[in-house]
Amino acid sequence: MAIFRCSKCGCDDDTALCNYWSAHLQEQPLLCSVCDPKIGKWHGEFPRRHETPNAVSPSGIVRNLVGLTRLADAGRELAAANKKLSNFQS
């Protein structure tokens, strides 16, 4: 079972139970079955678990970056996260 982290809500989902591969090939955000407007519901194959996607911590930032397929998107997210961390630590 290949698991990925949803780029919108942060939950873990299986690549075979949603539109992961078509989104990946089209360099679109990687969405779980709930966040994907084409599906819109949890598949029920396993319990839905997710992290708080906007947590201000280094581990939260890394979780948010998982699922981004475009380097430019990841760079913008990382710059914003660094700014949040610098404000948080001050």
C-alpha cells in the first residue's frame, strides 16, 4: 500500500484509492479522496488520520511540503514557513 499525505488537509491516503496518479502526472496538488472534488468522500478502506496542516513547527512544515509536485510551489511554501518560524521564535 503506497501512502501519501494530502496537500490540503494533511491526512494519509492510499495512492490507489483516489486520483493521486493523474494529479501527480499533471503536476496538480495531491488530494485525498475527501478533498478531491471529483470524489468528495472517504473510501472507508482504513480509518482517516490526519495532522493539523497549518501547525507552526518544523515537523508541521515538512508535512505541509509533502505532496507538492512543483519545485516553485515547494519553494514558496518553504519561504512562507521560514517567515512564520522566525516570527514564532521571536
